[in-house]
Amino acid sequence: MVKFPEADVRLFRNKFVCRRCKSVLRSPPRKVTEGQVKCRLCAGKKFKPKRKK
């Protein structure tokens, strides 16, 4: 877990990972759930939130 809340925001807020090619994208969660965002590399539209270890 991250020690500082500022670091938590920088590393995890609004970051999503493409399920097909595993590239990281920053976007508002509303746009991701509505399918308005696509991956830069593979043009996929399925994303998951970045995992907190």
C-alpha cells in the first residue's frame, strides 16, 4: 500500500489497463464504462482498473 494519499492519487486514480494488450490509459471512469474510450495500441474497448498490490 502507498504511504501518502497524494501518491495513491497519482498512481491509481483514473488509470485503466486494457484487457487485450495490457497498456495503461488514464481516463474518467464514466467514459470507460460507457465505452467511449478505446486503447491507443489495439483499439480495444475493454478495460479494468489498475490493480493495487
